[in-house]
Amino acid sequence: MKVTYYGHSCFGVEVSGKHLVFDPFITPNELAAHIQLSDVKADYILVSHGHEDHVADLIALAKQTQAKIICSWEIYQWVSKQGLTNIHPMNTGGKVKFDFGSIKCVVAQHSSSLPDGSYGGNPMGFVIESTEGSFYYAGDTALTYDMKLIGDYRKIDFAFLPIGDNFTMGVDNAIIACEFIKCGNIIGMHFDTFGYIQIDKAEAISKFNKAGHNLKLLQIGETIKY
């Protein structure tokens, strides 16, 4: 698998020859000014919830790539009204097999509204399983005891966890989340984009190391392999 960071909570993951993009927020992000949306490849776009810093480029990217959108029922309705049809609605607890592997929707403790103010449904995280490996994309979430279910019933090779605090869990709670999901190989997200969520990166990495876990803080535009 290849993981590319597009800033904030937006990642591209290439798995089994398919390109998955999570929570497309690129063009409004000043820190990602060097990323061109036209260069982003997507066969699937997974949307954890409706906040603008997760869906700002959803419609444009979907039209550009013809990617299938995976989202809640409420976001499905919102996207449909904008003329898109290649959408697969899901909800918490559901699991569906696709050509690259499977997606299971899991609990994320947050809120969700769309840019027009309409209700965005329950926020979600995603567990992706494939022959190349498995990972957990937490979306925006607080630390929640439901994460233990992932650790008890899934084998996760790595996870994307929010660490910016204020709107989501911070570093200390993300370290507890590692214990819950039984995975210490973490890619941090939802940090530094806004003043509310700026972190001390060196301190965050040190805290993870002391707890026996590995925190990667990718540079925007960086690609790594798993």
C-alpha cells in the first residue's frame, strides 16, 4: 500500500491497484497550496462526516475522477442533489466488499453538518481490509470505548488518528486509542491546519515513543509505503 498526505485529514491510499481518497479538503487549505487537485487520483472517495474541512473538494474531485463516493445516507442525499450518481451510502456497523477489499463503518464520536447547514448524519470511521493489509481511518473523533471493538475483532496494520485536540482527541487520548485498537503504528491527522489545533510535533512524537508506539507526521505531499 502507498499512503499520500494531502493535508489536514485528507489522505490518498493506493491499495490493490485502486486509489482511495479520504475527506478531500485541499484547495481551501493554505498549507496545501502546492497540491493541485487535478493531480489527485481517486477511484473511491470516503467521507467520514459533513464538515467543510472534510468535504470542501468532494464534489469537484468526484466530478473530475468519476470516483465512487462512500458516505452516510444524509451525505448521499446532499451529494445526489448536486447531480452526482456514483455514490454508495453506508452507516455505522455496515460492511461492504468492493473490488479492492472491504469497508466497515465504525463509530466516531463527533458532530456532522454540511456546508449548507443541513444535517450530515452520524460521523463515521472506516476499517479497510484487503489482501495487502488493513488499516483504520478514525475520522474526527473523541476517544471512545467503541475503539476496543476494533482491537478485539480486527487486525490493524496502521491507523490514521486525529491528534490536534480542541475539536477531536489530542495526543494523550490518541495514545490510549492505540491500546484500544491494539495498533501502535499511527499516522497523525487533524493538526496544525488552524490555530485551534496547532501542536508541538516533537513533543507528540516523544510521547508516542515513550508509550511504545510510532507516530508519523507526514509532510503535505509526502508518500510512504506499507
